Amino acid sequence: MKLLLSEKKELEVREHEICLEYYIIVDEFEGVNKAQMESYGVCIKRGTEEASFHGITFSGKNIEWLMERLTINSVTPTTLPYVIDDLLDDYFLY
């Protein structure tokens, strides 16, 4: 597993500064015919608080799309599970 820092954001919320760090998770594994493959996930850190989801997609383009939306909307570790749940409902189950 590799963590690649995608973006670091500092925000002021209710007179408090918070720092959010957004990471792309790269998990490597052996696929069919022993081909090396990668799956991608996301991790968000805020101080000691952290939330991560592995294996969201096999596409680098799709994980970059997701990461852009997470950072634009300032998704936190607390709200990440809800965002991923909505994403899975909207894009992957139907």
C-alpha cells in the first residue's frame, strides 16, 4: 500500500483553523497471469482523525475525479463514509 498526498487544505471553521490532508491509496496486487495490478482508494486526515476506503476503483482517472470532488467540497474524515455511500449508490449499484 502507498499513500500519495493529493492536496492539503487549511480552512477556518467557526473561528478555528483546521487542516485537511487528502491522499490517494494505491494497493498493488497480482492479477490474472501474474500481471501486476493496482486498485485505488482515498484517505482523509484531520489531525489524529482519519478515514479511508480501499479498492474504490481500478482507474487512475476515476480516482482523480473523485479526489477533485472531495477536495473542492472540503470533505472531512467524519463525512467521507456518507460521501462514499452516496457514490456507490449513484454510480456502482444501478
